[in-house]
Amino acid sequence: MPVPSFARLNNVVLAAFATATVVGSITCAVNDGSSFGDDDDDDGTSSGTGGEGGLILTTGGGQQGGAPPMCTDPGCVGNTPQGACDGALPIDSADGMDGARAIGICQQATGDSWGVVSATYVRSDGQPMTAPELAIGRGILNAFGSNVQPREGAQMLALSSGAARQPTDPGYMSVGGHWKDMAPHGSPPGYPKESPSCPGVTTGEPYDSAGLKLVIKTPLDALSFTFNLDFYTYEFPGFICSTFNDFFVAMMNPIPQGLVDGNISFDAQGNLISVNAGFLEVCYPQTAGGKNFPCAFGPGELLGTGYDEQSNGSAATSWLQTTAPIENPGQNIEIMFAIWDSGDGILDSTVLIDNFKFELESGVVGTIPDPK
């Protein structure tokens, strides 16, 4: 008999004013248009639908109670495996979708399904990265040096203000100074800005930027997403709190509640990922820029990356994890990963990005050392 539909996705209750028909262990909630409609919004985003019967939820064969039901609708991520579609991508691929695959997003949005709507390599201002000399700033790598491997699959995305390569790769250029484009690039909205750890220091215009902009139709059951990043910089220790700092941002639109701009990757003090952030633990222990760097991880992850070429210099964060909430599941989000040098194009930095995953639980925006 018809019963009210209250379909539980993890800890979130979708109270749809609808009816449901229970057949065995499968519940099909009939959408009445009050939520998760199947028509596209005027702005090009889609709230999605589960097709004719709305969301399809199953608790498995004969399961009674226990774990919350799993959404198997095409618009849900459910228990569908994510990642592992990057085994043989070209190191110099110009296809933004290959960049998405390298970080673990395999699916393209079609019909009711979630996935990548568009993927474009861009500069720091979001404009297409079309200049040939900038192409070396993107790369799809199997490893980075002797001790750093992808966090999922066989490859990972590298973006660099220099060459997104390790010394054994074709096209590698020294991270000590590879100025690719003498013209400045525009900044992301709201930038440049001061780092809280460096009051009174405003950085210069971006140069030699590289980025990947993704528009993604989010799964209906995804409440957050996570990804891993690992930032390397040649600017340590000589250019802490300098106008010439390199920065990495992950700009999200719509902007998560509580943020003044769209960047979701920052340390506990609000510093962008840079030489000024509090995450630099891969280095030689020292005092620099008036700050003590215990370098708890030592320099091992610098070996073979090119960032080991200066004695007692360069630093990295090791793998970090950024989390951001999804406030309107089923609709489009835009994420722009970007790195750039400020004020000039010398002394380079590189960021590795991997293991992007949609999560069925809510999350608080921010970045922490990778829980592994």
C-alpha cells in the first residue's frame, strides 16, 4: 500500500512529499517535483532526477534495518567505485578530461548521471591555457621523485609554475628558474591578498600560472568531496613572506558558506597553500623567516623531484586532504585548481593533485594532513 516516502541517504533525510511502492528490498520513491526535479535550471545547472521513478534506494537482498539504504539511481554515486581510470594517460595530454581522470574523476555527465560536464586547462584567471610555452606547466605523472606515489590509481595530476615534470621526464626544466611567459596573468576573484602570517605583504601579479577548471554535476547522494594535494616550493627558505611567493588555490563555486572567497585549500590560520603556510614538514630542520621549521618528515620526499637540487633548501607539505561540503546535491559545482608565481616567473613551485572522491557524509571545509 502507498506509504509516505522518507528516503535516508546516510544521515540526511530526504522528506519528499511523494508516495512509495515497496517491492522486495527495493524502494522507488516517486518524485512529485518538489525536490530533485529533472528539468535544468536557467543557469545551466541541473537538479537531476532518478528517471521515471525518482530516487531508487536499496538495502540489499533481504536486509532488514541496519545500515542506511544505498542509492542506486543513475544520479547517485552510491557504492559505485570511483577513480582508477588513469593507467595510461599521456604525460603531456592537453585534454582537460584526462586531467580529471588523473585525479580520480572518471565519469562524464550524461542524461541523469553525475559526472564531469566540462574540463579545461586554464590560467590563474580562469582563461584557457592556450599559449604553447605554458603547456609544460601541466603534466600527468606516475610518480614524483623516489618516494612519492599517486594516492589512487596509477597516475596523478601535476600543475607547476615551472615544469610539471620530474627530472627523469621529457621536458623537465630546473625548478630554480624557468620563466615561461613574460606577460602577467590575471588573478582569481579576490586576489592577490595578504597571508595572515605575513601582515603588510601583498604579492605581485601572477606569472606562469597553470590550472584545471572542472564543472561537475554532483551526485544526488553526495554531501561533500575530498581530494589530496602535495605542494613543493623552491622558495623555501629564502622567500618566506615575500612579494614573489608562489600560491596554490582550489576555487569552488558556489562559494561554501562562511568563506569570503571560493578558495577551499588553506591552513588553520587561513594562509593559502604556499611557502607561508603551516604545512611545510618535508624539509631540512631550520629557522627561516623568523620561524622555526622542525621539518618532522625530513627531506626524503624531495629526493629525485628536482626540489633536492639546492643544499638545505626547498620544502614540501607531503600529502594533505582538502574537504568541502556540497550544499545542493545534484547541481553543478565549479572547481578551479590553480598555481602561480607572484611578481615574476622564477623560482618555481609544483602541486600534485589526486584521489578526488565524493563522500556520502557531510564535511567541514578546510585542509588537514592526509589521514591516510
